[in-house]
Amino acid sequence: MTAGSPGYRDSAPTTARRPSPEAEPSPVVGPEPAVVGPTEWTPSGPVVGVGPWAGPPPDGEHYDPELLRDGDRRNVVDAYRYWRREAIVAELDTRRHPFHVAIENFQHDHNIGTVVRTANAFGARAVHIVGRRRWNRRGAMVTDRYQHLEHHDEVAGLLGFAARSGLAVVGVDNTPGSVRLEETALPRESVLVFGHEGSGLSAETREGADLLVSIAQFGSTRSINAGVAAGIVMHAWVRDHADLTLAW
């Protein structure tokens, strides 16, 4: 789904738990047609987000004066409408999960943006990019603005970070010696490492991993898209460890 489609996350009202501060935007009423809840409906269809704030501005330093004045069309959940970016990051920092995600970027992997976006959705503590510093941010859908990103020139840097932080290194690859993800409990404090689309994890990562897991497949292809694999494994971590009452 894409931004602006009826099924897009920001185009449907939410009744989920709101973060503090407790001040909430009131319904925004604009020119015809009216704004309904968090989505503005126009003759050409829904527009993601909300228009300018109607009425006296709300109190709270977390609100952005420009967004209150001009409207908020960002790709954020409704609870963060009109919030400053720094305030959103600070609030997310109070509820991020204790798992990290890493992806090797030795061959300009085009899946990194998707991995970053998914890590943001599942509340990863940070995303680590190993290898080339440059990557295509298009697939991240600007979620990299709210997600902590770290860079390591070599695998050794990532492994050293994991050791200092007390994180188990979980390599994801359908290589001999891997155990089935579906039959394995992922460590709570961990870094989930994904390799390149074609070659998989580097030998150094496989050798340095505390655990290697593979995703059960039943078709003719030998591997699945790295971005898809990352989403599957992160969701497995959520099923094992997350407090689902905190989900939107």
C-alpha cells in the first residue's frame, strides 16, 4: 500500500493508547469537504494526515507551531500529529524494544530502506548498517528520521558493539547449521543480522553469530527477499517478547 491509499495506516482513525503528554488534537474542520477524524477527504479521495489546527493552539512544547499552522501530512501515527520530530523521537525512546537490527551493505543492498521502515514499525532500538555508508533511503519512507541508525565499516565493529552491549548476535540465513526460526525462541536482548539479497550473510558474520536461524520455505526459490525476511524475523521477536498492550 502507498501513502494516500484507503488502507494506508495513517488514513484510518485509531483508538489505540496515546502517548503522553495527554493533550490531544481536536477534530480539524476545513473547507468543504470537511476533515473527518485524522483523514481529509477530498473529491479525488483521502489525503493522509490533518489540515491546520482549528481554534486556539494547544499547550505543550512537543507541538510544532508550523505544523499547527499548515497541517501535518507526515507518515506518522495519529497520536503524533502536530508533534515536533525531536519530541516524537524522544517519546519513542521510552518505548523501543531491546532488539537491534543490522544489515550488511557490502554490495549496495537496495533492501535497506525497507528494513529501516520495518524496524521503525516494530520498535527496534537501532538499525546498524555494516559496510558501505551510503544507501538508498527511498524505501524507508522517511522513517529514518525517527529511527536511530548506526554505521560500522566492518563486521568486526558490529560484533564488538554487540559484545559490549550484552547482545546476542542472531544471523538470519538459510545456510547449513541454521535452526528453524519457527522452532526457536529468539533472545530478547539481541541484534538480528541480515545479509545481502543474493550472497546472504558474510562468512565473518556467520562465524561470529551466537545463533543462526532460517525461515521455512516450501517453494522453488532458494531464498526470499531480504526486506521480507527482516519483517518475518522482527515479527517473530515481537510475538516472543513484546507487550502487545503498547501497540497502536
